[in-house]
Amino acid sequence: MLSGALQQLGLHVPAPEVPPDDSNPKGFAESQWVVDFHDELLRRTAVHVSDARPQAWFETAKISLKERPRIRLHSWLERQFGEADELLIKDPRLAWFMSMWRAAAIQSAAEPAFVTMLRPPAEVVRSKERHYAGRLGNAGRATAWLNMMLHTERATRGSERVFLRYHDLLDDWTSAIYQLGDAFGLQGVLNADIPDISRVHDFIDPSLHRSGGSWDDLDVPTGVRELAEETWQQLNKLVDDRGGATDATDALDELRTAYITLYADAEAIARSSIMAERLNQTLRADRAIATAAPDAPVQALVPTAAEAVTAQPPAARTQAHRRRPAASPADRLAGLIPHGLRAAVPSGIRRRLRALLDRRPRKR
Amino acid sequence: MTPTSDGSPDLTNLEGLGDFDIRWGWNTGRLDPGTTTVLRVKNEARSMPWVLPPMLAATQQVVLVDNASTDATADAAREVAARHGAQDRLTIVGYPFQVSRCGPEHLATPERSVHSLAYYYNWAFSQVRTAYSLKWDGDMVLTAEGVAVLDSLGWQVQSTEAIIAIPRHPLFVADDRVAYLDLGWRNMEFYGYPMNAAHTFVKAFEWEMRVMRDDDRIIRAPEGLAVELKYLDADEISHWTSPDAFATSPRTGRKRREWEVFSALKEGRENELERVVRIESPDGMHVIDHVTRRWLPGADRPLVKADIPRGRRPLGAAQHVLGPNS
């Protein structure tokens, strides 16, 4: 909504834009190239946009430091500055690659300025629960919010930045956007005339998008709620102090460390569940192969590992394992990689990798 | 190394100098999040105005270890930090011992002597109280882009234990307006490390090295983020026993390249050098500022192009060196 309003006031969103759809008929004010670029990098790093893992920031940092994507981003940005002096770049995925954008701006002798929209965490969780299906669950949605907000706040330090409350924008967009334009010296805002302002009034519908900020009935662990609430309180201090409140940033450093510790503890506790899920994935994959090729002469005779353990007497189990063909190097490697990750690799590349891995050494 | 609870040192020296025993930060209390730059300096006063400000901008703390400078390096550093309002983030400590020079002199010095490079580095890094440390030289200048990258890495690596490799490019400074940037040698070294017992310094053949584990994750920064100042009016190999000392092994190829470029520039043979770029700053701007704030951030990438055919090495050759610093 904010970027749409700024676009109405004349800020340039590089074309082509992501086309409007039923969920947002007024448009997203997002550049298609930017969305595609970020999507590609997220896929290559196996990070998803709502990733709650603190370590996901390391994965996106690694790819952000590679020369090729940096050159691509800088080249694109240079072309856009040929169109306009002030650009508006919006994409929910952008936070994952903030350091690359900062570097690209420096290379283009441009000054990056960041706007972060703040919305109560419980409201974000409810909104995502309503609009997006998925396996993340509300605890996952809440931790994704924490991971994103704590690290985005850290990533934007040292740059021009403004934190805006979503509700302030709905209550009185003129005040919120004027402050933003004043802070960044945005000519489109500062020099807006009557038609410009009228267009924004038409664009913003203050009756929309209020989901309620209560945690009641949300299945989120107490520790996560408390961290999220404390983070929300501290972020709010940055709204009133244009992002410079030192006591708030110190507190957010502590909260970020607490979140990283909490997540590491949760991962350590859940290790058995993770191992069980991996085994289940292997089991499902084995069954899928057996179902897809029921006449396969050897596979059909061989029970899966789990079946062998549960259904066969010890002697038969040994026999079954003897009769099972040795797994190829590609199979062994594939068993170590989660199915979701394997599926993200295009089938052509998977085939070539299998062929490479299974290539037998030549006899000398 | 095991934690000590009775306050006894983690590492003592052969000379029995208790004031210079080593007590690691991770054994004496919780390490704060963030990164500390450790600058070991000897007579680097002239470089402080360029070296120090970017490190104060990119990391949370700077520890400057002054190894018996005679040019008031520490005072220069204090003055620069004050100018940037960062006095409270600069710690200056003195290490008064003669440290062995790289090469044969280093090889002949026991690791646990206060004169050893390994002991010196361990003592310097024992001053760190943050979770990450960045080894930095008193003649290395981070570019504007480098500040953004290192500042970001400071939090991006917080949830993992990673080693940060950064390429650097020698910048041979002729005077206030003219310098020569060597883009003919790819030189990537490890600078950032988590502070823990698995990553301390040990003695290697020509110099010290910081220990790595096989399962360490490495994150590599792109080119163009840092330059290493070489003043053409100074003796830039004084920390080596002799030039012959680095003419011996593949590990010292970078030093040979530096020596060759340095000698060629000193003798006016710059036209013999390939991929060494002459840069002149605009009026009123020092060439080091120009290179690090404008020229390098705006330069076409990749900076260091493909190798020159083998027969034409070593003067123009692009080599990849990833190893311990000198």
C-alpha cells in the first residue's frame, strides 16, 4: 500500500511491474525483474521468503557476495537510473539481499534509503493464516516475523531509514507519508499537488486490512509470543526517533541474540523429529519407486528398509538385505538430501548429476 | 585449550613475562555479539586516517596493538577516532617486544616466545571480547563498498561459525595524487574468524597462521573491497628477513609479485607492468580517498581478469592465493 501511494506521488517503479491480480487489483508496485531475481536467488540458496532460521541469513549472504549476481544487479540498477533519479524498489523478498542492494547503490553512486512497515506480530500471523495455506503453522509464522524484523532492523542500520506503523498509514496517510518524504527528501512527496494527493486518497482504503493484534486463540508458544511482543515494543520506539533510538537498537541486539539462541535450542530439541522426517521421506520415495515400477525384477523382491525391520524374521531380514542391490552413489547422496530440496533441482540437471555420480571408474 | 576457572592463564610465554600471559575472552566471560577489528601496527601513523575510519564504521570495536612504534601511531589513531566520535570503541594496547620478521627469522623463533609472530597474534586477539574478530593490517583500507559488506557480515554470520575471506589489491602510492593499483594478482585471504579455542594462531613456515577445521564454513567476499597501501617512498619489505626469503615457495608468490611491481615502479619501469592501473585523483582529493570511495566502487567487474599465458609470468600473471597472511 505504501509503495502504491508513493508511486501515485510520482516515484518511479521500474517497469515492467508485477501484474495486478484478484488479491490486489490495484497492483503491487513491484518490479517483475526484482521479484524474479530474488526468487531465483532464494531458490538457489534453499531459503524461502518466510524462513524462520537465523542461519538463512548466512545462506543468502553467501550468494549475495558472488560476483555474477552482484554484476547483474548493478547493471540493472544502472539502466534504471537512466530512467529516473529516484527509484522505488519494493519486494517482500528484498530484505534477504539488503547487503547486495547497499553495495549496488554504492557502485552506482546512489544513496539507499529504507522504509520498514511495522504491523503488530499477532496481526501478521492472523493475516498470513487467513491468506496463505501452508505447513508453517502459527508458531512458524510468528518466528518468521521475528527472524525477518530483527534482522531487517539490523541490516538497515547505518543507512537512511524510516519505520512506519501500518496503522498510522491507515489512520492518516498524509502525516505518515509526509514524514517519510521529509526524511528522505523525496521531491514527489514534498512537491505533491492537488491531483497527486487526490489520487492517493482514492488509492488508500482505511477500512481494509485490520486483523486484530491479540494473541488469543493463536497457537504460538509463550516464549515466542514474549519475544515477539518485546520486539514489537522496541521497534515502535524507532518509529518516533527515525530509526536512531540507541536504547532500542541495543535492546534489539539482545532480542536478536535471544531469538538465535531460542531457535538453536528448538533445533537441538527437535533433532529426533527431523531425523524421523528424513527417514519418512526416504520411505515415501522408496514406495513411490516401487509403485511406479511394479515389474522391476530386483526392486520388487526387496522390502524397504522399514518393512524389513518390522515385518521379517531375523533370518529373512538378513536375506532381504543381501538380495537388495547396493545403492548407487547417486542414490546414497539423494537419500541425504530432503525431498523438497531435491524437487527444487530441475529434472534435467538431476539426471546429469546422477549420471556423473554413477559413472564407474574406467579399468586401466 | 580448556577453559580455566581459577584465573590461571591459557598460554604462558617462554620468557616468563606474566604481564603478557594470554587469557582468552571465551574463558573469562560471555563474548558480546559483533565483531572486533584487531589492528597490529608498527609505524603506521601516516595510514591511520585511511585505515581506521572504515573499520570503526564496519565493526563494533577496534583493538589497536602498537608494536613499539616510533612515529606516534597510537596518538594518530586516537586523534582519528576522536574526529569520528568513536573514542569509546577504540582500545589501544602496547606490545613492546621485537617480533621476528617473516621468513627464516620467524622459523628460528620458538612459538611460545614473546618474539614469535604466533604468540604476538594470540596475545593481540586475546584482547577481543566479541564473538567474531577481524584480523586487519595497519596498511589496509576498506572501500566504501567494503564497509557495507563487512557491516552486513557482522550480523549475517552471527548464527553460524564461518570464516570470512576477503580479496585485497595492492595500491602503490606515488604521491598525494597518483597511485598504481595492481589488478594482476588474485589474492584472497582469511580475515574474519569466530572467537573460540578452535581458531587460535600457530606457527607456520614463513609466518603465523590461524587454525582452521575441516568442517569450517567459508564465506568469500567479492573483489574490490580492500586495498593494501604500499608507499613508493618507504621500505615496504622491512618485515621480511630479506627479499631472498620470499623467493622460495609457492606460498610466497604474492610477496614476489609485490616486490617485482614495487621495484619496477621505483625504477620507472611502469610500462613493463601488465594489469597495473595508474590512477590520478581529481584536484583537492587524496588518491587513496579517490580509489577507495569512487574509483574501485565504480570500476567494471570482475576486476582481476583471467590468467595471462604461463610463459609471460610472473610480472603480469593473475594468480589465486588463498592462505595465511604475512
